[in-house]
Amino acid sequence: MPYFAIQTNQELNETERADLLQSASAFVAEMLGKSEAYVMVAIDAGAALSFGGSRAPSALVTLRSIGLPVEQCTEYAARISQFLETSLHLPRDRVFIDFADLQRDRFAWNGKTFA
């Protein structure tokens, strides 16, 4: 049920994209304490993205999950920023992170909601 999306203006080749998909999936599952079987990751590399009027490497990250604890978002922000620094060499001040706690009755899988 967690959805983790990275939109970046950095170009990635197919191997880099595949490696990032795999490492991001494992990272999110571990960070949230959820089964990786339910984690979805999306990578949009090479996006037309400007931050602060600059095309320098940057990213917009989205993390959505049912039961995302608001009180842990600061910790998650630090961990996601570290992950992006390590994985994509993105400076922390070039990343926005959007968190969303999904409502069970408005999120579905396998033809039914989680409500």
C-alpha cells in the first residue's frame, strides 16, 4: 500500500533506473515496517523540473501510505533525503518531499478498498 515516487531532472540509464527501483522499494518497506510485497515505486527520471529557477539536479518525492504517522514525517524526511544523497547524489536542499496519509476507504487494491 505504500507508494513512493521520485521525479527528478537527472537522467538515468536503464540499469540505473532498475537499480533505483529495487533499492527504493526495499528502503521504503524497511523504513515503514511494511511488507515489500505491497510497496509500489515510480521513477520519473529526466523530467522537466526546475527548482528555485535552476535546472541543477533536484527532485520531488511523494510518499503515500495508509496509516502514515504524521509525527514520524520529520524522521522520514531525513531518511529519504539521505537515501537520495546516497543513491542520486542529490543535495538535501534540492529536494521537496510530499507526504500523504491515505484513507482506507479511498485506496484500493485487487478490486476493493482497504476499508
